[in-house]
Amino acid sequence: MGERVLPSAFETRSLALGDIEGAYLRVDQIPEDATASREILAGELLAKTAIGRTEQVLIPLALQLAQAPASQIRVGCSVNVWATAVHLGTVDGLPEPIALNARVSAIKLSASMGQERAVVEVLVQQDFVPPLLLAQADGSVISLVLNPTLANQ
């Protein structure tokens, strides 16, 4: 899963599929940015449901932050997500990047009992989902670091 789907990996065969023909792709119909969304077996017809596209492989996640993100971080920005482990209320080690090139899709700020909290929704590649969920579950401090682009200037 997640591997590129290349036309050169497939053989062309003539088949009469009738009404279900639209559920499958010919070699010349494979998008340039196609990735496997499931295992594709040798000799299998290429079902449209077996491939995704790179831009569709982004997974939405809501991240709880202990403080509001920097003012330059807005919806649409690209950020790296860092986590600092906390063990028994004490910082345990140096911050580490756990997701790169996440796209901010929403920012929700709230204040309760004098503490400001933020929930930032991001779109991330599937490979980054496990470390992000683990960091949230183990109570790590999560921080966002802006990836400056021309759109941010």
C-alpha cells in the first residue's frame, strides 16, 4: 500500500467486461501520481478502487496544542509537527519532528480557566499518523513549526 502504481508493471489484455468495464482501468488510464491503496496481485485486473492519488493520501487529524500556534501559522500553511516527550510531568528528551509537510486545514482556539488551548486540524501523509497519535496519547507536548513558502510572505 502507498507504493507508486506504474503502467510498466501491468500487461495489456483484451477482455469483454460489459457493464463493469467502468470499474477498471486500462494501462493508458493510470494517473501519473497513482499509488496503491491496497495490495494488487499479479494477474489481477486493475480496479479503480485499488489506487489512490498522491494528493488524496493525506489523512485529516486534529492536534491538541497546549498553546496557540504562532500567528504566522494559518489555514493552508505547511508545517512540521514536533513532539517533546513528557514523563511524570517532566520534559524527557529533546523535541523531535514527527510529521513533515503537514497542511493546516483549520485552527480552533479556546480559553478555559485562564489557559489558552488550540486544536489545529492538519492533513498528513499516512506514514505520519501513528507517531502523531502516539504523541497525543502519551501526553507529549506538540508544537508546529512553519515551513515558509512564498504564500506565507
